[in-house]
Amino acid sequence: MPNMRATKNPMPSQDPNVRNKNFNEVTLGYTAEMAVDEAQRCLHCKNKPCVSGCPVNIQIPEFIAKVAEGDFEGAYQVISLSSSLPAVCGRVCPQENQCEGKCVRGIKGEPVGIGRLERFVADYHNEHNALPPKAPEKNGHKVAVIGSGPAGLTCAGDLAKMGYDVTVYEALHLAGGVLVYGIPEFRLPKAIVQKEVDNLKALGVKVETDMVIGRILTIEELKEEYGYESIFIGTGAGLPRFMNIPGENLKGVYSANEFLTRSNLMKAYREDSATPIQHAKRVAVVGGGNVAMDAARTAKRLGAEEVYIVYRRGMEELPARKEEVEHAQEEGIIFKTLCNPVAILPTDVTDTRDPAYGWVKGIRCVEMELGEPDESGRRRPIVKEGSEFELDMDCVIMALGTSPNPLIKSTTPGLETKRRGEIVADENGLTSIEGVYAGGDAVTGAATVILAMGAGKTAAAAMDAYIKGKNA
Amino acid sequence: MYKIVRKKSLNPTVTLMDIEAPLVAKKAKAGQFIILRVDEDGERIPLTVAGCDPEKGTVTIIFQIVGATTEKLNHKEEGDSLQDFVGPLGMPTKVEGLKKVCVIGGGVGCAIALPVARELHKLGAEVTTIAGFRNKDLVILEDEFKACSSRFIMMTDDGSYGEKGNVTAPLKEMLEKGERFDEVIAIGPLIMMKFVCLTTKEYDQKTVVSMNPIMIDGTGMCGGCRLTVGGETKFACVDGPDFDGHLVDFDEAMSRGRSYQPFERHAYEEACNLFKKEVR
């Protein structure tokens, strides 16, 4: 008999007023007892709606059945057939829109905590069965993966398991892409990402950091001179957008990418970091996505007294995951919705040599109201006439989304892209160049970790078929 | 890891290093830059390439000790290695088609101006070089400039070497006499580049400057290096580092350059203390 309790086992978490002053992980994970109890809530539906909601088709009821039996390692083996980064996905996937969104238990009550179970299983495995995977026998074919974020890591892992000689090229000094520069430690501990990268290396994948493809080597050189038979582009969406309003280049204005990269990749949150970051008192984060929540919560942890999310639509329309919004609210982040900045205001110091010259003093905003739905299906925000007002701020962080980096496009003749630089790729990830595949944010524009992983997986299969077909 | 194969002190605060980085050496062109980290947990700092030898596989960097990271870098010796060395980044300086150019270098900026002057000389352009330093003790690369310049003018602030005055003095004199260049290329402190541009603007003399703002990744990802150029926001790392000097908002660039001044000063003092202890 399944456990018919209507609610999920709550996730043990650090107290909000403690955690908003440290960078340790917010959620602590299920205990074995909680996991078994939660797993027993699964009805094992015949048509498995949850699986259809998973971009990488994890056999969810099967792994949950193993958890219910107490066979946690068995559960891990089921997940790892479909996903190469379960410890990551269990933490950062928007399960409410995916597997859990389709769960039958969610109709009357809360869905099964699939994400929390996935995380438990992955953490259990990492703790108890941490033997690195064995490198399979090589098949003699060379492939390259550009970018070591979720798409690249997944693609590289799948190809390595098939026996390919895989080299991953990473522009930064550390592999992991957005998992290391973007998502904060308190949401995704970097040791977890490092472990996934180490596992890839154990599979025989070579990871070359400090390699900005497009500059040091072009795609053409990788194909012609280095002899890679197929190449996967997983370069993400790293180019930050700004609002083009007055005052955006004042000191104290950051892109969320810069703010988070300083804190996460460069460890500026640590006292002993060589990289500086502003420890502001009053911070406005403009935008309503997961990145905005990450930036706001980081600013709070760096000691800000008041942190605002400034978003032009309403609470209902926030694109961030519900859990992230709730966590932010618990931690004291103030939501200023239906509000849009029109200018960033400087201090009134005019002497350019004065240290106070050129810094942010506040933002000028307008109130918004929601009109008819726009092409995205969300109600279009409209400015309320005469609603201008000002807020004092000493730091403004722009979290308005990102576009694919134009570097690969501008250095790869024949590579077709769309309006915002998204690489054109078919359903298998094939680009306009033979043998060159792409996936993740580089193709879709900023999206989620799991969609990028799905794209990496699909492309790996297509690259395998392409190379086999060519050599047949 | 990237090995230091040669280290040479050019003056008490400026050091030259050849770094083993064969792929970068093959690709880097005048005007491009690299980003390095001295050690694990080190900060990423951009330095413009001062030259490279594709055959030996080395890239030359010349840096002034201005803060904690450059202080640490200067304590590395031949045979030691750097943690990271990424490049080439940014767009190369446009030299094609230039027949007559005035290259202006200020202080350690001369290290970056030199490869540009050399490249122009190699392409057959007539190069006038104006090099400016605070005083005689700080002069670097004089012979190297002379070798690739048809005219070489040395300026020092205190007159202890060459002519006394700023680089703008001989520039203004030439322009006043009616002399014109296909381009003036100015590389040095922001304040020098600002005044070179103010001078050339009066004569409608096209001027290119090389910007070196604060940056992290150097690939267009953080936007920390943004500048206002002709009213538009540009990223120095991918759109530059060279820009039309008459369009650059230098006051904003100088202000942004001081974003972390108190932190940097503190870190520098700490680094100095640390090394004094070690040296003793």
C-alpha cells in the first residue's frame, strides 16, 4: 500500500536567518528514513506521466521503487542509465514544471518529491560508492566538445562511455561552466561539480582549460589539423544583457554574470579572496529569474542590509523556480514587483578625483500594470503614467538574461545563427556544418541545466551515428 | 601550467617575462591580450601581449608592479610556472594599409606600443614614436623603439632624459606644423591617452587608443570591462581593446578603473608585508 499522505516530506534546511549569513548549502537533504517514506508515496502509475516530463527520460518509478526497498545504490544505477549529473539535477532542476508537474499525486495534494529523492540517491552513491568509473576501451575515433557546462559534460560523458577519445575545451580556468561560475555554492556545492568532472576524467575524457575556442583554435582547425571527426558546441549563453538606461556604467552596477562570477568562480565571498567584490548595503537586483534570485541571495550573504528584487511583472509571473522565490523571501529579500527602473542615479559628487564620484546612489523606477498577454503568453507590462519614484541604492545588479557568446559564430564561417546569436541546430543538434553539433543555451538561449543535458545527450547519440555512418 | 623561460627587470618597477605558451604564441597579434593567474586562487589579470616567438613557443609580457598580483608575479623566477595563461583575447590592432603612423607610448604602455610599432615598421609604414616616462630611471625599450622608428622622440616629466614635458608637446608641435598621420596610436595611462585625444581632436587627427579596464573572463561574459564609446556601451575584451580615442568617455573609464581601489591598496600592502617577511 502506498503512503497516501498528501504532503511531501519537507526538506531539512538551514534556518533562514542563519543561512542568509553563510555560503553553506541551504538544503540539507533527506535522511534514509525520509527517503524511504517519501518513495512509498509513489503510486507506480502504468503510464508513467513523470517520465514524459523528464527531458532525459529517467525511469522515475523504477528508481523510486528501489528507494522504497532501501536499495539506494540500485536506485542510483537506474538513474545513471539516463542522467550523468543526478547530484546536480536533484538540486537545480525545475521539477515542478517537469516530472513533479506531471505526478498524479499532485492532483490532490503535493506530488512525490522526485527531485529530493534524486538528490538523496546521488548523494548516497557519492558517499558510499565513490569508486571512479572505469575507462572503457577506446574505439579509435576522436571527438571534441567545446564548453564544459551541463551540455558539454553530458555529451562528453556519453561519448566517452561509447569508447570515443574525447577532449573538452573550456575557456575558463575551471571546468563546469555555469555550474561553477553562475550557480552559487549555497545552492550547488562546487565539490559536487568537481566530482562529476573527475568522473569524466576517470572515463578518459581530457579536459583542457584556458582554451578560448575561436581565438586560440578555430573549429576549422579542430577538424582539419587536430583530426576531430565530430565536434559539439556547448558554449552556453554567456553574454549579459543590459537595459540601455542612463547610469548603467556607474560604479556599483554589475551584470549578474559579473557579480556571480566574482563570488562563485573567483571565491570573492571568502575573506581571503584575491578577487574583490562590492559589499553593498542596499542592493537592487533587476530581473525575476533564477539568476536574479541567486544574485540577490548572494548580495544578502555578503552583508547587505536590504536587497530588492525589482521586476516589471507581478509575483505570479516571476520566471524563477517557486522554491528559489520562497527561499529568497524567507531570507529577507524584498520583492518590488510591477516596477521597472528607468535610470540609475549617480552620487552628486562632481569632482572626478573624489572617491565618491561615479558611484550609484539610487534608481529611478516606474510602476507597471499588466495588460494583454504578449507573444510569450505572459501579460505584457505597461507603464503607469506619472508613477515615477526613486529608491536609494549603492549597488544595482542587472539580471535580465543572457545571449549566446558571439565568439564562435564570428570565427566559424558557415555556422548559421539566429537573431540573438543562437546557433541553428536540428532536432539532433546538427548545425549548418557537417559533423559539427551544438546544444544547450548556445542553441536555445538561456534555459535550464536539464534541457542542456538533454541536448548534450541527443547530440552524443547523433555524433556516434554520424561517425559510424561515415566509417561504414 | 605555463613556464617562465626568461625574466628580466627593465626598471625597478617593470619586469619582462617570456612565458611558454606555444598555441598562444602561434596566434597572438599586436594589440591582443592574455589573462593570467599566478597561482591557484589567484585573481585573473589581463596583460597586453608585448611580443611573441612562434618558433620558441613563447609569449612576452611586460608588467608594472602596481598591486598584489603583479607583486606576486614579480616574485616568480625563471623555471617557475604560472597557473593559467589564456589568450589571445580581444581584436588585434588594425595595421593594414597604414603608411604613416605616430605611435605614442607612456610608461609601461610602451611595452604594448612596441609590438604595434614593430608590426607597422615590418609592413613598411613610416613610424614616428613618442615615448614618455616620469624620469630617466624608468625608461624602457628605447633601443627597441629606435630600431623600428624613423623618428624617435623621448620625453620625461622632469627632463632627466630626452626632452622635458608630456608626450602631447611634440605631438602638438608636429600637428601645428601641418604634419598629419594616417593614425595616431596612443597606449599608456588613461590620463595620457585622454590628453593625446584632446590634442589630436583639435586637428581632426584620427587617433586610436588601447583600453585596459578591469575584467574577469576576457571573453564577453562579465561585462565588467564595459566602456562608453560614442554614446554606446562596448566591452573592451571582445569589441576592443582598441577604440577610436575621440569617442571614448575617459572620465568614466578612469572612474570605473578605481572601483576597487581601497581593496586593491589593502591587498597590495598585505602582499608586500608577506614578501618582506619571506625575503628576510
